[in-house]
Amino acid sequence: FITQTEEECVGDYFVYPNDDPDCPRVFSRSWNRWDLHFDNVFGAILTLYTMLTREGWQEVMYHAIDSTGVNQGPKNGASLEALIYFILYMIGLTFFLLNLVVGFVIVTFQRVGIKSYKDSNMDRNQTNCIYISLTAHPKRIYIPKHSYHKKLYKIIGSPVVRTIVYTAVFINTTILAIQHYNMSDTLRDTIYWINIGFTVFFAVEAFLKLLILTPANYFRSSRRSFEFFILITSIL
């Protein structure tokens, strides 16, 4: 029979080489964890990094698909949502590497263009104009119309508030990274309520920015859109 828990994983089992029933081999059962796993943050990072190399990522995916639950043995095709996760991860990874290559080509082109103009017979002002035209990127800045909006806009955009928010993000990420396999119920409850507190803090921050910047200007920034997406997934 197939063992589903560590307590059931006792005794011996038979293997018949070449499907020969007359020559069975006896092996002792053992409850072992696979080298690549998601039991803690470091193990998950190592697993995702291994998939980043694209060497043997299919085997990692198949092990994840067969996973059932905590302290339970594998079952064939038990977790089909893992299949969706790994496919999306590999697709996103492919697009990331593609954008990385395209970005490298663009930066190299800019550097070569700047160097060719520096080596030309143009004067300094002409060279600076060419340099600005090659490196400048237009940027739209939202300016509130109402006086109280301007005051709140200065507050949320101040370095002090940004430092507080970034510090909160760092602390929240560190606390979430403490989670690991077989941790105590007290630690699990503590992390849960701390995460709830940080989620409320980030929700208030996002609401104030939406109120001050208006939704159209808020979602114009890709960084703020990504932060809002993370917030929604945290709430859900």
C-alpha cells in the first residue's frame, strides 16, 4: 500500500527487477524529504533558482504536482494548481529574460552612440545636446489643484514617509520569511496578526494615495500598480 504519513512509513517493501516475480528484492521504507522543497524561505529560493537555470525544472514541477499536504505522502496528480503555478513562472521567467536582453541591447546602443558623438569634431554644447537626446526620458508629474491636496501630496511624497513605508515593507518581508516547516502555533499566530497589522497599514497608505492622486494618476505608475496588486492579493 502507499503510505500517506510518516507513522505509516514502516516495514519493508518489494521490488521486482525486470518484472520477474521469482526474484524479489526487499527494501526498508524510509520517510525522506526531497532536496528541492518549499518548506522554508531558503529552500524555496534554492528551488526557484534551480528552475531559473532551466535544468531539470520539469522534475521539480512533477514533484510539486504530486504533493498533497503537510506531513503527507505524495499522490499522483494531487495538486494540479501547482502545474498552473510552474507554467506561469516559467512563462514569466522567459519574458523577464527576454526583456533583460532587449534592455541590454538598448543600453549598449546608447553607449555606442554617445561614444561615437564624443569622438566627433562637435563642440561641447553640441555633444551635450546629442547626449540629452539619447538619454532623456519624458516624465509626467501630477500636480494637485486644491490646496489641501497639495499639502497631503507633499506629505506622502516626503522622504520621511517613504522611509517609513520602505522600512515597514522590509520588516513585513522579514517577518514573513521567518515562517518555516513545523513551526509552533504561537509563532504562527503571532506572524498572522503582525501581517494583518501591516496589511491594514498598507491599505490605508494606498487609500490615501488614491484619494490624493485620483485613480487615473495613481495607476499610471507601474510601481504603484504593482504595489496595489500585492495589497489586493494580501487581503484576499
